[in-house]
Amino acid sequence: MAAQKYVKRPWGKSGALNGNAYFRFLSPFYVLRHLKLFRCCLLAFLAISSLCVAEPGRLAVPGTWCSMVPPADFVQALRYRGFDHPPSKSSILLSVINSSLESNLAALDSSRNPRMRMQILRTELVKLPSGTARLFVMPEKGRKGDMIKQMLVLGDSVRTISISGFSPASDTGMALRIRSALETVVYDANDDANPLSVLPFTFDVSGSVFRPAQINGNTLLLARGASRFTGPPAPLMVAGMARINRDSTDLKAYALTQCMKIPGSDTSMKPNLESITLDSLSGFRLSASTAERQLLAVILFGNDGRVYLMAGTGPTSLKGLSREFNSAFSAFRRREVSDSADD
């Protein structure tokens, strides 16, 4: 009963803090009586603040929900997500697997069967800034010769993140440096900006409940109301970029073909096409629906052969869904305008 009485004093029915209670809350007598509570709150605040402060050398790896502090002389890789050290033939590669951590750890454990081709030298439990992860150490043979692969595996029920560090088997110093870098990995499933940054353009999903869920190659899938992509009939968005030979491509036919490849599209749909221009790029807006499914897509063409695609599908019964798609797609902007002829 005392707790209930206390709650009623500082706050009114509207949830606002009453004036008298405001000064009582700040008084030194109140602080002394509740010193333990204040101490706990202060420690929690400092812990959260320490995570928010940018750590020197920490880099986000777009499309992975991860950041890490790579070894000082490693550079951002151009052909894959990760970091490279050409002089020593060493590298750190990040991969996203669209299945649960539990299932992938079980598969790795089963790979220790002598009949399996993968040889695991040892496994360890590694403490990270944001939790713990399993580390698998194994030999690797390839074009670069005999290597040691240190594979850190983490994630959740939605996705698995694999961070693999490769170094020459004879270079134990480099292996230790890579190991230290792996221990800095932070996985943040709520960092929507990270997967969105993998796209060469932006669009606005801030006013919706769509969130990045999966990355398949250069294509980003966004799910509505959850980070897990369940596929049709659940509403979803797709965004990505491709390249075509514009001179030999029927753009209208191409747009229709791509429209039918979108998850949740139906061959019985008869899309309506209208010409549009966004960010100085010309293209088409396609809309279609059946009794069960609705589809909206925007396809834009650059003079350099780039094709930008944004699409959304969902149940026809969700009346505000097309408006949500239109609002997001109309905010399209390229991150960099590489072809001046497009302007």
C-alpha cells in the first residue's frame, strides 16, 4: 500500500509530475532516503552512456548489424563485407545467415563428425562487449596457402552472424591480432541504419513499422512489425539495385518482369503502369491487386545502367498499406549521383 501511496503523490492522474512533488523529488532529504535507488540509476546510466560513446577505431560494417575495431593496418574490403590486409594475405569477413543462431551452432557441432570435411581444432566461448559468442578455430587451405580460420558465431533467433578471420598458419602474431579484433564485435539487432546503409539510395520508413529483416546479395527485405521475415502473406518491402544494358533493354517489359519476381506477387495480377520521375531519374510506378494481395512497386532507371527497385506487398485487407508504401518510396534519393547525365 505504501508504494501505491508514493506513486500517487508525485504524479497526477494525467501522468504529469505535480509541482510540490517536483521540488520534493529534488530535495537532499529525498536523495538521502533513496540513496541506494539513485546509486543504481546512476550506474545504469553510466553503463548505457559508455556504450553510446564512439570507441576510437570502431567501424560499422554495412549490411551486417555489426561493428568492430579491426587491427590498425587493416583496410575496408572492396569485394566483401569486412577488412583486408594484403601484405600478410590476412582478412576478416562478415556474413549474415538468415536462420537462427541455435540451428547454425547445432550444424557446426555436428560437423565435428569424423566423416565431415570440416575440421575444427577447438572451440571457445568468447566474451564480447554486447554478450558472448562461440569461436571456432580450424585449418583452411586455399589460394593463399595454409591458413588459420577463426570464426566467431553470434546472433539470435532471427539471424546468425559469422565473422571469420583468416591469417597464414605460420603467422601466430597475426592470428592473435585478429583474435583481439574479434573480441570487439558488437551485434545490435535494433540498429536499422546499419542494414539500410548497404543500399546506394535512401527512402523513408521512419514513419512506418517496417524494419530491415534480411539481406540477400544486394537486396534488402523489410518486415512489418517485427525484425523476422516470415514471407507472404505477411506484409513486406523489398529494396535493391541491379544493372542492365539500357540500350538493348525494353524498360517497360523489364519493369513488368521484375514486378512479377517480387515475393507475394501473383501471376493473375494485371499491373497498372504510370511514368514517374524521382531524384531526376525516370521510371515506372506499378500497382496491382487481387482479392487477397496488393502490390506497389517503383522502378527507376539511371543512364549508367543502374536500376533502382522498391516494392511492397501485403494483404488487400490492410487498407492503409499502399499509402504506407507510397510515402516511403516517394522519398527516394540516391546517396551519390555518379552519372551526371542523370541530373
